[in-house]
Amino acid sequence: MNRDNQSLKFEVVIAGGGFAGVYCAKSLAKELGPISRTKVALVADQNFMLFQPMLAEVCGSSLSPQHIVNPIRRICGEVTVLRGKIKEIDLMNRHLVLDAGHFTKNADVKFSHLVLALGGVVDLSRVPGMPEHAFLMKNVGDALELRSTIIDRFEEANFQPDANAMKRLLTFVVVGGGYSGVETAGQILDLVRGINYLYPRIARSEYKVILIHSGKHLLPEISETLGAYCEKNLQERGVEIILNARVTAMTASKVFLDDGRVIESHTVVTTVGNAPHPLITDLCKKHNFEAFKGRFVSDENLRAKNQDRVWVAGDCAAIPLYGGKTGEYCPPTAQFAYREGVLLGKNIARWLRKQTLKTFKFKGLGELASIGHHSAVAEIFGMKFSGLIAWWMWRTIYLVKLPGLERKLRVTIDWTLDLFFPRDITLLISKPTEVLQEMHLAKGDELFHSGEPALSFYIVKSGRIDLLDEHGVVKSVSAGEHFGERALLHDHIWRFSATAAEPSTLVMLDAKVFESISSASSSIHHFFETSSNQYSTRQQVEAMVATMPPELRNLKAMDLMSTNVISVKAAATVAEALKTFSGHPYRSIPLLDDDGKPPGVIQESDLLDAIKGGSVTQDTVLKDVYIVQLPTVRPETPIPEVVERFCRSGKNKVLVVNTEGKLQGVLTPIDLLSRRQNA
């Protein structure tokens, strides 16, 4: 194959490395024969296929993570496999743009036929705090991280003398009562019971697994009878089940429910939040394609409606359910995705041969769910099973479906060893720390509460965050500002609560990364120590004011401000400002607009740096350069409030303005100290 990215062209490109995409590629390769290597390409953002039904057992330490993943290149050896993240789909010009990696240019892959089997994504943004604090169960990394976290909680609780703190450490909450939620809760319970004997300081009564479900019974995908059995079985084993309740918000230590209940826990797993793939929703909007809840609607032959060369399968597709009602589509499950992929491969081959396409007629064989402790529930061909026999069926059926003889043997060995030996509690780090994360908050969303552990440093990218104590707002942090350094530099406890005053986007830096950065440089550490004074508590500010002489506390800003203020017009040039600086000892000068109102101050060092960097010239107008915002007060503002304004702003200068916003004077801490010494 030509190494030039521009030459990547295939008859069929399959987008997606899940059940639907992989089995479509295998089926199509079988139909086309040897030419499939050059005619068919499978594009996936990972080079392996995850066998999702066994993921919970990785979390429970029953299976090795390597045994439930299969290299796509081995499964689909007859086609070209391209690992890359799809950035753009251009249906008009029939090509994809792939992000192939850090050191490789974007790849342009052309196609004649496109198969969309991208699955779905996770969107937790609707529940405040869930994106930041919840654990997911979507991939191997999630399962490993959760397993490590559970073991780590036991290790930490083993030292914890405080009963309430231990309770939060050993309370494990699972949100969602579908297949993933039930199986995860069961595996967590099996894991903690299996390792509890290794921690003699932790009694069996001190750990708890809670399962929260918004419906009236668990496993809504199958019959209410089996859902009730599942509920009874889990409860008898010790799982606390909360039905008809939704999680409305989360913090690092609390889960808030819509019925008013609050659960204290440091470990919350969410199995909800499935959302349509953004590439699919964008395509539907851009081309006005028919969609159902963000899924691409197809015909009974798995072609996208009104598109001859676009085919769909898997979780991103809404495929009419054979024999179902109008508007009823196939569920997004593995058994459907597998068969959709197989038929889709055959239909594409039939289309290329100009043969009649086949209709997708699969109705489903049944449903299975493992609930731990050698127990499961199953509904096969309308017959219901539960307990040990259902567990045996679950393992047998999924073992048969697991791709590759090697993986089947390895999983069988894992399961056999699990019957005779204790579970492994080696504490593994599942993935490297994400240095920067971006999070979005709606107006009113709570970020954290006073007294909770401080885990991150935040920079406000857009919007505004209010920091509050029991009396109200202490400080508003706007775009371009940051907070969290005081807690991270001292006791790692939030002294305030934080709420989004408007829709906001935050950049979040992990506490350990923040500490590494601040300790690496004395100047950076000094900067953060200085800025941390903005977040002094109300009591600390009041204590500072109390040390001032009474006659000073009774004064107002007008009594101490400097009225002989050197200023410069916003319409002046950089050259004029530098000339003003040269004639006075001040290093920052207020900037005034045509109405005499100060938008801020201009600093000599900023002007010189900008000239050196080439971003401004001597003729640049001052209003077009960087302006430093300063707090403002009224002439009648009492000095104690001025002191608090200094503390909250982190600035050493405030501008005194009248009711019209016009500059009246400037006040600095030096003015306060001079008066104090005279007093």
C-alpha cells in the first residue's frame, strides 16, 4: 500500500470496532474473499474489541482484563485495520478525516460505501458533580480503576480512626439498575466480602453496597418477576436497594437524591448517562437525516434511509424490529449488534453483486444478567431461569460467544481458579493521571461544599463561580481567575462552598499535579501563596480588621485616598503612556475613557513585555492592549470593607469612583499603614 495518507481509498470503510463493526468486517471478508484486504477497511479508535458482558467481572477481580479483549487485527485479519479517532465525516465527498496519533498527520480515508457502527458515548453533564466524582463502567480502564479504588478504600479505612470517615470510605454506591448496574453491584459485593478477612480492623457491618434505580423494579429490560428475584437475592446478600429515586447531584463525599435523601460516600459508580455519538447527531442535523433519539434510522436492510451507500448497525442505529410495531426499533444490545454486523456484511456484498438484499429478521433470544455469588437471572425463549442454573447458562453462553479459542481457554482457567483461590487484591494503577480536565456547570450547579476534601485546583474558563460561607457570597470568581490554592497549600479542606452563578466552564488540575508544580519553583509557590490570601475566611478578615486602631476603622475611603491621581486616556498611544511613566515613580497608572471612568490600570511592565514580544508598537492605542482590572469602591465605603476588598481581590490598589463611575482617587495598603502608624 502506498504510504501517502492521501492515497487511502477503499470500496467499503467500516467505522467502529465494537460487535457490529467487527462482525460486519468478518462477514464481508468471508463474502469477498482475498480482495477484501484492499477493498475493505475497519476504522476503530482502539486496536481491540471489548467483550462488554464480562466487564463487571474485571471490576470484581474474577477475570484478568487481558482476557476479555481481543486484538481487532487478529479477529479481522482479512481486512485492513486502521486505528484512529474519526474527526470528520464528509458524506458529500465520501471521505473520513482521522486523528492517527500525536506524531502523525491527519489521515484522509476515502470510501465508496460507509458503514456507521460507532456505538454511543457517555454524557454525565446533566447531573452536577457526576462528571467529576463518579466512576464509569464502560471500558477496561474504568473497571480496573474501580477495582483499584475499592481496594484502596479498604487500605485507607484500615487506618481511619473516625467512624464517620470510615463509613464514607466503605460505602459503595452504584447508580442504575439495568444490566451493568446490577452486575457491577453484585461483583463489588463479592469483591469486598472476599477481601474483608484480610483487614481484621474492618468489621463486616462496616462496609455497604447501595444500588440506586429510578424505576420500580431492577432489570427493566426483562420481566418484572426476574427483576423482583434479582432484588430479593441482592438484598438477602446485603445490598441496599433504593428504587424510584434519581440522583440529582454529587460531591466528593455525598450523593443527593430527588426524594431528599443524602448518602455519604466517596465511591460512586454510574452505569447511566448513555448518549448518542456526536458524529451521528451532527450528520443527522447537517443532512437532515431521519433520527430516533440520536440514532441513525435505517431500513430493514440496514441501509440508512434515502442513502444507497451509507449503512448503519449497532448502538448508533435505529433498525426496525422485525415483527414489531411501527416506530419500534432493535435494542442496543450485543446479541443484536453481532447479528446486525453479520447480515450487514452479507448485504453489502450482495449490493456489490447487484443481488437482492436480505431483511434483518432477528427478534432476540433472551436476556441474561449475572448478579454475583454464583447466581444470575435469565429469560431465554420466553422461559425464565434464576439462581445457579441461570448462572451456569450465563457463563456457558457468553463463553461460547467470546471470540477466539485462546481467550475462551484463558477465561475458563480464570473462572476455575476463582472457585478455589482468593481474589487478587494487588493495588494497580489502571491509567495515568489526567493532568488537565475540563468540566461544564449549569447555573446553580454545586461544585463542592464547605468541609469536604479539596481534590483539585480550578481555573474559570468562562462564566462565574460564587464562593459562599454560611452568611452568603464571600467572593465571585470570574473568567480568567482561579481558586483552590489556599486549600491545596494548607489542609486540603474547602473552607467555602462553590456554586455556579451562571453557566460556566472550568479547567481542573489534579491536586497532586498542582502540588508538584507549586513546589517545583519558589516563584510559583510565592505566587500561589500570595493569591491564596483572596480566600481568607470571613473570620480571618474580621480578625485582621480588629487589629486596626478604632479611629482608623471608623474612617471612609475618601479620608485616606490619594486624589492627585496620575492617569492616562484610553485613546492615548503606548508611546504617550511610557512618557507618562518616565516622569513619575508609579509603575501602574489608571486608564480613563472619554467619560472619566476607569476600565482598569495599565502597567509599565506589561507594555514593555508587549513591545518586546512584538504584539504592540509605540503607536498602538492603549485600549487595545492588556488592561489590569482593579476592584472599585465608593468614597463613602468604610475602611473595614476596603480592607476586605484588598483581601478578596489579591490586588494592592483599589480605585475610588463616584456613583457615576468616574475616578475620584486611588487607595493602597500603604495609605492604611501610614495612617495606622500616625494613629
